[in-house]
Amino acid sequence: MSAAPTPPPQRSSIRPFKFGWQTGTFRRGLWLASWVGWTIYFLLPLLSGWFLKLAFDALATDQSVTGLLVSIGVVEVVRWAVFAVSIWVVVRWWVAGLTLMRTNMLFAQTVSGGPRAATLPSSPSEAISRFHQDARDGVLWADSWLDGLASISYAAGALIIMSTISKSAALVVLLPVGFVTIVTRYLTPRLYEARADDRKATSVVTSFLGETFAGLLAFRLAGREEAALTRLDRHMKIRRRTAVRDTVLQQTIDGISSSTTDVTIGLTLLALVPAVRSGDFTVGDLALFVAYAIELGTVPRFMARLISAREQAVVSYGRMGELVADGRIEDVFADCDVTIEPNDLMRVREPDPDRVPLKHLRVRNLTAVYPSTEAGIHDIDFDVPAGSFTVVTGGVGSGKSTLLRALIGLEPSTGSIEWNGETVSDAGAWFVPPNAAHVAQIPRLFSETLAENIALGRDQSRLEAVLEQTTLTQDLAEMPDGTATTVGSRGLRLSGGQAQRVATARSLLTQPELLIVDDLSSALDVATESDLWSRLRDEGTSTVIAVSHRQFVIDQADQLITLEGGRIASITTRSTR
């Protein structure tokens, strides 16, 4: 009924050329402009090299070279102007490509149900590295096409011109290119393995750091900070080995490809010796060959970059594929609205689904078991009439929170849920406002204003009403800016009870048909919780399913569900209590 964590996609499903093309053509105007710009930048040396040949030939016959030197200067000025414009364009395309992938991955993580919904395969802190580094490698693969194909275009033009002067010398230039291509192809499978191992080790380190920062207080109070450092050192040793292997392989490829410039020039000069001796080779010809050979020496580097970038992209595509729905890796590159250019429109929040008034909720055989353990819930059956107040209780670990999360599609589960007799096929997509709202045991707040934390982009016309319902109105007097007060990261400027009531106000804003509450007593004192429940009951707030241990809450229940060991021990209705 809800999506399990996405498994790593099969390598056969990763299509680097298709994904690279989708990334490039997301903003095809910018990509085409970048391609044209870089191609012109790479091809202009053909013109300046030819002018250089003519200048040296003119010097040999005592002719004026002023016009030719001016022409060379103009070509170089134009080339660097093209370079500046191309950089400006390609950076905009880079940002667009990165934003596309990051937006789609974030959408898959935040959307409520549906075929594109996904869950985190690991910790949030590790996911950040996928948003950052893996998205960058994905764009880098498409970007390498610009330089690689432009350099190949230059090489083709240079070889055609050089072959009109000396075919043997022109063919010699191809030797370094062939050598680098063979070596790179040999090393790239090893580079793929090294990059995959390094990203895996990096994931372990970032996950551990995220958990450590979240639990700093526990280490301080226990006086065991050395335990964290020891564990970090163990992870870093593995990370160090994988990083060194990855870096050495990448630098080996880069070093071999970069060293071919001098080799190319040397082989070219050796191939020209017979022509120079025979007198069929002018000084201008030599100048042209040397000028072209210098530029041709960079071609192997770009070829190596194309090959290695592909392997790195395959690793990154696989990692990003774990952040979208299973079998839907192409969702990473799905066309979507992003705000990049000045004329782009801000992405509009998708509207809430149509309200379906609740008459009766029926749950049958609901089962949600955590992987590799029997913990969870088993074969849960119960009914909830509209307007009723159902309380779920039980001991620690009895499955209360799991039941609520499975009901609304936050946990993978089996069984059936019926809303007014109609089967709910996708609980994650159905149990959202205005049909349902969930108040978690631990409230999730953001470093925004109190009003924005409640509304989350929705209309705030009912803000005053929900503040009154949740008894927050009296707290506003102590806040410097009222509802415009910034609550701080994770709501740190609020007390635990205030944060819990802000989360409750958020759930009530849309007047949901079904309100699901996971233990308000975890953060509220008895008096405040009693006042809150009384207000909700008095104002006829929707149908409620709540987890609670407090007797005054249980006494108000129309139906009491007691869990034990993940199963229903008893169901008691008001008429039988």
C-alpha cells in the first residue's frame, strides 16, 4: 500500500547517453548555444594557425606580414570573446541541469503517494551528497560532450588541412589519440568500481556524521565523545583507501592524456624530417604543423574525459535512482517547472485533492512488518464511523505508531482500507488534506515564521481559528512578532508543547475529514492537553484516531483499541465500557 525504500537500479536500466541527452536538452536553447560557442572556440585556432603559416611564408620571401599579424590578433580576440560568452551561457545551463535533477529527486521524496513517490534509501545527511556530488557528475557527463565533440571537430579539421601538406605527418598525430583511448578504456571499468566503492564509503561517513551531530548531547552527557571519534576514525580509514584508489585512477587517466601534447609535437616533427630535407616543406608549413600539434595534444585529454565521465555518471545515475520510485530512474530527468531564468514562473504548489466526506472507515488485515524482524503490526481489523473518537493504546513496542503510519501509507503494508466502502489503492496519496491529516509524535518544524510553519504554502484565512483551537493564541503575546515570529531550526525557539501545538494547528488548517494524532502527551502537560482535546471535541473536529495513554483521553473515546505484540488485544466501544 505504500512504497518500500527504493532498491539500487540495475545497471542495465541506466542509459547514460539517453540520460545525458535529457539533461542537455532540458534547456535546449542554452545547451545549443553552449555547443555552438564551444565549437567556434575550438575551431578558431584552425584559422589562426593558417594565418600563422601565411605569415612565416611571407617572411621567407620578404613580404609584409602586418595584415596577417592583425588577422591573427583579431581571431584571438574573437576567440576569447566567444569563450567569455560561452562560459556565461554554459553556467546557466549547468544550473538548469542541476536544478532539474534535484527538483525531481526532492519531489519523489516529498510527494504523498502516487507512482512517483519514494522513500530515503539511507540517512538524510547521506542523501545530501547525492543531491550535491552525484547530480554534479550527471551534468558533468553531458557537459563533457560539449568539449569532447568540439575538440573532435577541431581534430578533424586540422587533420584535413595537415594531410594536404603531409599525409604521413597527419597520420602520426593519431597515434597518441589511439593510445590514450585504449588506456582509458582499459582503466574505466576499474574507475567505475573505485568510484562506486568511494561513494559507498562516503555515504557511511556522511550518515555517521549526521547521526553524531543529531546526538551530540547524548555523547556529552555520557562523557563518551571518544567513542564517536573512534567510530569516525574507523569509517575514515575505509574512506581514505577508497578515495585514494579513485583519485589515483582518475589522475592516472588525466596524467596520461595530458602528457600527450609534447609527444604529439615530437612525433609530428620526426615525421616531417624527410619533407624538410627534400625541400618540399616550407617554414610556414612547419609553423602550421606545430601550432596545430599543440592544440591536437589536448584532444586525448578530452577523449579521456568523455570516457571516464561516462563511467562516473553511471555510478551517479544509479545512486540518484535510489531517491526516486523503484523502476522509475527516468523520473530523475523528467521535464518540470524550475525557476532559473528571469522569465521563468515560480512553480505552483499542486492543489489539494478533492474532499471526500468520510462516512465510514474500514480496515482489514492491515499488516506492516519491518525488514528482517517480526516487529510491527499483524492482521489489524477495525472500523471507524464518521464523527467518532478512537483511541489506540498499549505498551511500549506494541505497534501503536506503526499502525497509524501504515494506515496513512508511511510504512510498507498489506491488507485493505476502505473509505466509504471504496478500496483505497494508494494510502499515501489518499490520506492527505483535506481527507486526512497526521500529527506525528515528534513535530517537524522549519526555520520559518510560525504562520508559514502552519500553512506550508496554503491559504491562511483560517489561521486565527486554528490558533484558537490549539490554545496558541495566548502564547502569541510572549512572541516578539506574533505569527511572524521565526521559530528557528526545527522549532528550537519554541517549547516542546508549543511545537506540538503548532504541528496540530497545521493539521487542522484544512479541516480534515480524519485527524490522526500520535500521542500528544509526549510534549504536553496534562492541563494543556486536556484543554486542547476539550476544544477539539466541543468544536466538532472531524473523525479522530489518536494514540494516548492518559486516562482522561481514554475516558472520552467512543472506541478503545488495545494493542499487544503488534496485534489487537481488545476493542471496546463506549456502550460496552
